[in-house]
Amino acid sequence: MDLSDSSLIPLMQAEATTFAGPFSPDGSRILFTSFGLTNSYFGVMNADGTGKTNLTNIPNIDIGFPAWSPDGTQIAYTSRQDGNNEIYVMNADGSNSTRLTDSPKDDFGAAWSPDGTKIAFVSDRDNPPGINNLFVMAADGTNLKRLTYGDENDYAPAWSPDGSQIAFRAHFNDVAADIYTIQPDGLNLTNLTIDPGEDWNPAWSPDGKFIAFQTDRDGNWEVYVMQADGSDPQNLTNNPADDQMPFWGR
């Protein structure tokens, strides 16, 4: 979507369900995750939809949640290749895969800090299965720190461009999810949306002034954008079909 006039450019059409994003740091490529009948994989394509390449090529294994490193040389992702969800990192061409987490619980949804030194993710470690909280670790998998705790269920962390905040989706007490922010030290948890609808998948604008997200507050999934403090939410898509998973280009 071009935000200047809301015009749409189709990039991919297939029988499998495919989610786009994110853009590479230089804006020239887009990662995508595709879900087939038995497993998922992720690949990369040029920003105009050409040059689609499968980066994972592991049959019968679910792989997803890809995230570029800030310099564009590596991709963090989630894979079940060792029996449960763990976070891995590979070179941007798909080579040299390395596991970063090693837990009997599920670790997934990696997001790099803007300086490339840390990775935020969600996990149900030390929680009942399926109750996920927010964690942060060094980019090599060391120095694990827990940011949120088991009275909430967290997903989809996204660092602000200046590294001062992490936006994410959280459910409290089984009510509809809102978009929250928290500092990387675990302080200043703030609800940005406070809406009875489901608000998911926050994505920061490159200048840090806005956050795009998906919401069903209008009856179906639409892509909205709001100020970084949660004010002035605006519907960008306004379509009876479901519009999901926003990512900002450069």
C-alpha cells in the first residue's frame, strides 16, 4: 500500500496462505511466510514481488516468524526442527543456521533491537503451556531477561526505531488484546489502544512517530495506524475482506 493515496500493489497470489513481511532494512526485499497443508516455511522476494526464493527448505517442519537483523545480513526465525518452537538465526541467504534458545517450552516471535545487540521474543517458559510472556536476550542467545509475567498473554514484540520501547500485543484476563509498550528493562508498561476489539501485530514507522496494527473493531480485520502514544487511530484499509500483518517499508 502507498500511504499517500492508499493504492494497492499485488505481490503474491497462491493457493497457500501467505503473510508478507517484514521489509529488509534497505527496503529492497520482503520476507514472507507461507502455510501449506502440512507445514510452513518462509522465503524472500524483491519489493516488487519478483525473485521469490524459499530460504528454509526443511520438509514437514513448521518454520516462521522471520525477522531481519538491522544490518540485513541475518534473519532470526522460529522453527520446530528440534521438537518444539525454538529461535534460530541464519545468514540472509539461508546458510549457517544456528539455534539461539534451548528450552523444553516454546520460544518464538523474535524481534531484533535497532542496534542489533538484543532480540526480544515470547515464551511460555515457567508458565502453563500457551501462556506467553515477553523476554529479551543478547543476539547470541545469552543474558536472558524476563520483561512480563504470567498474569498476561503476550505476542508479536516490535522495537521502536530508537530502541527505547517494545510494542507488543497482550491479553489480560482473557479479554480482547490491546497494543502495549514496555521499556527493554521491563518498566513503564502502557496500554496504547484500550479498545473492546482485538488489536494485534504492532509495527513502528521508520521515524518512530506512528504504529500500524491490525484490529477487528469494525467487524473484520483492518489495518490501522495511530500516533506512537496511541492517539488518533485511523483505518487505512476499510475493506470487507480481512487485512492483516502490516509492515512499514522505507
